[in-house]
Amino acid sequence: MEIRIRRLTRGDEAIVQRLTADVDRFELPGMPPRNLLLPRIDVAARFLSVETNHLLVAFAGDEPVGFLLAYELLRRHGDEPKMHLYEIGVREDYRRRGIGRSLIERFAELCRQRGARRAFVITDESNPAAIALYASTGGVRRRNDDVIFHYSF
């Protein structure tokens, strides 16, 4: 089956809800279920209306089978934005078919279109599948000592 990728826009709120409802099908094996609440249609619409939010979705027919979420960061020193690849997922029954790679290739096109020459993604050593995907698609690990702090408010 042919896979097509497109960026979601206003009017695609039901797809955002569907991706949220199916989130556990996109997780890696061994990850605990997230039990996320479905976003209200108005919340999904607000998310999709923000020009610097980028949600790319891979479809097999009408079925969403993969996604990539990125945020365009406007920077204080210069007019060139930087992209943060925040999350990528492929439904378990569609893995190992090049969908993740295709999503990242489409993301690279989007970055060029938006004038972002640089992007970054954060993962951890406990996710070897993500590390392999990012390395195989041109991602470069610059330092081995990066540390992430989390806050809860």
C-alpha cells in the first residue's frame, strides 16, 4: 500500500484526536500506556492554527500510521529559525517499512522551506531504535554528555 505524508492543518482536528486515542499503538514495546485524554476539538484547532507547530502524518489510505511533531523555534540572535523534532512514531504494525525515514525526509524538506538550516532531537540511550533512525537519516551526535532536566509545575 502506498504511504503518503502530509502536514495537518485546520480542519484536521479529528485526526489529532485519533492520533491521541491511538498513542499506545505508536509507542515502542515495553513503554507503559499513557492513557492520554483526547484533546477537545477547539484545543486541537488552536494547536493546528499555530504556524510554527508542524504535525506531519503518514497515511496508508485514510489510516494514520505514523507521525512527526516538530516545533519551529524563533531565535533571539538572528532571523533563521531552528527546528525541534519533538516526537516521531510509527504504528507497530507498520514499522520496518521506511515510514520513519520518509517522515524525516519530509521534515528536512519542511525545514528548508521554512528557512531552518538546523534541527535537533532529544532521545536517550534506552531508545536504540530512535538512535539508529536518527543516525541513519543524517543526525549527528555532537556530545555524549548532554543532560536534560525536567520540571513539573
